Amino acid sequence: FQKKFGSLTLPLFIALIISYMLKDRIKELMRYYFAHRVGSKYFDNKAKIIHKDTELGWLKEGVDFIEPEKVPVDVMTLRNSSHLTDVESSNVTAEKIILYRKSVHIDREKLQANSEYSFSGINDIIRLNVTNFIKKMDNPTTMMRTLGDDGSIQTVECDRDYYLNLVLQYQYDNTAEFKRFRIDLSRDGIRSIEEVR
């Protein structure tokens, strides 16, 4: 091979490495383009809703990281509506924001025709797996120095908490409803979930 192609092998090897690197970069740029430019028309996952061999509707889901400037004003207003600690409020722009979109279409007539019971609505359960969030966290507690009642410096054990802000928007036709939850996490798991009004 060396005799046939001579010194061409080194440039060829470098070109192959660069093209492989560019392939991944181009793929990521295309994903970014479709998620941010196409917007609501782009989804990661699509599925049919089927009951008793009858297609009742469909659902579409999409997940992506977005910049703070892309967050709707209503969502950001709700995110900043409560009294936050100085640490939490100062890091709003440094937060990683995940946008999860889910679009569901159900044919009401087909659903009622295929149901044996009367019903007033459908429950849609969203499961959020926080395992990947918590496995790289620091120890759940840390030792802090504080000033005691007698003026002496004391060491106390404090919880180390991380907060996940979850803002949900439910939309049907032109009607939209927002809810915000504040999830308190540590490496041990979820400490509490609080609805912020």
C-alpha cells in the first residue's frame, strides 16, 4: 500500500479523521436547526393511540435544550414569581433549560364508541426519571460553621439541596394553563415537591 500510494497515506488518514469529526458536528447542527427553527413541527417520537384494534389518535414528543432567550415570557414570569434565595435567583441565566413538548390528538367519537364505561376525561401521566440528575451530585450533607448563641463558632451538619424548577403548560385550542413545581433533590433522591403558586 505504501509503495503504491507513497506519502498520500498521511494526508488521507488526517482527512478521514477530520471528516469523521465534521460528520458528528454537522449532525448536531442539523438537530439544533430542526429543533429551534422548525419548532413545533419537529418531534423526536411519534406513536399511535390504539384501543381494541381501533386507532383513536396519536401523540408526538420532543425534547431539547434551549437558551433562556427562547423561553416564553409567561413561563419565565412564572419561574421568577416566588421569593428565591440569593443563590437560586442569581443563577437563573446559568440554568440548563430542557424543553419537553407533547402533542396529543384523540378522536372523541371513536373513544366513546370503544369504551364500555362513561368517563369525564383522560389522565396523562408524565414520568420524570431523576436518576441521571442525582448520581453525580455531591454528598447529601455538608459541615458548615456558624455562630452559636454564646458567641462561639460551632460546626453543624446541613443538607445540600439542588432545586429543579418544573413549569408545565397545558394548552387546548386557544386556552392555556400554567403550573409550576419546585423539586428539592439531593444525592439520596427527592426530598420534597412543592407547587409554587
